[in-house]
Amino acid sequence: VNELARREGLSGLEEKALRKAQAREATGE
């Protein structure tokens, strides 16, 4: 996903938001 996001040209903020969402799903919240 990291490489794909970079290829799409997403901003660092968007990538951070994505990771935050994934982390929330991991915790089950």
C-alpha cells in the first residue's frame, strides 16, 4: 500500500491519515 500510495502521488498527510485509520481498525475501535 505504501508504494501504491507513493505512485499515486498522495501527500504525506494523506498517507498518515490512512495509517491512522488502519491502526484504529487494528485496535478494533
